[in-house]
Amino acid sequence: MSNQRLWALAPLMVLCLAGCGRDADKAGPDGVAAPSNQTLAAAIADEGDLDTLEGVVRNGGLSEVLEGKGPYTVFAPVNAALGTAGSELAGEAMKAQSAALLRAHIVPGALTRADIEAALARGGADGVQMRTMSDGLLTFSKDGDVVVVTAADGATARLTGAETVVSNGVVQPVDGVLVKAE
């Protein structure tokens, strides 16, 4: 990776580190509401438009990770985005594929939309990049007022719906799957 690309990662890496120290019992200095006492797993389970993703989380064996300390940001494909892929990932035979799909949608640190927008404002026209838990690279950019997330394989999604800030991270609903179907 070039030095220029590494510097492009710096704003998001700083944001992730800043998110690691957030106190779940207080609002931040920016006035953002305090995170709920829920975990990522509970927030995904409680959100009706993430039912399909909840099944993938359970099947992939990552419920405990999303109940754990974190923080993580989950770019959570909504039901319509997962479509039939969610049911195709059901069952013991698809456990590894479910886990791989999920890791491609999780980054370390707690990134709110305000954090992402601020990083984009500092990052320039090339956007900013972040490594996923699957060691993939996500590039964040803007299309008008919308934040677009693009995976290394070209899969794209837009941040959509309301984010949920919880005790161990942030759930960011997206309208696409960040892994191209093979």
C-alpha cells in the first residue's frame, strides 16, 4: 500500500481509536446522545429490518463476538439487501460462509455517521479507507449527501436508515452487501 493510501486511512484510524475510549454512560463532548446499554447483537435482533442479518449472525457463530467488549462498527445489510442470500446462508454447512460475510461488514472501533462525515471532509476526493475484520478494504466516499461504501471487489452499499449507537459499537444499516456473489 502506498504512503498516500496509508495517510488516507489515518482519519478513520484516529476515529476508531477515539471510539474505543467512549464512556457508555455519558454523552460525548460533541453532544451526541449516550450509547444505549444494548450490545450490537441485541440491537441487530431488535431492529425489524435486520431480521435476515440476525439469522446470518447466529449461523455464523458471531453472536458472542457482537455481545462482547468491542467496539466494532457493523455495516448491517438490511433485509432487502440480503434478499435470498440470507436464507442460502442458513444451516451448519454454510456456517463458514456466514462468518466470512459478517467479517466483511465489520470494522474495529465505533464509527458514527458524524465520524465518517468528518473523516470524509478531511480525506479529500479519493475518500477514506478502512480495513474490515476479514482484512478487506472498504472505501468511503460521498455521492451528494449520501455516504457510499465500496469494497475492494467493487461491491457497494449506501448508509441508510438510522444508526444505532450501543455499548460496544455502532450498527450502520446499509442498502447492499459488501461482498460480490460468486
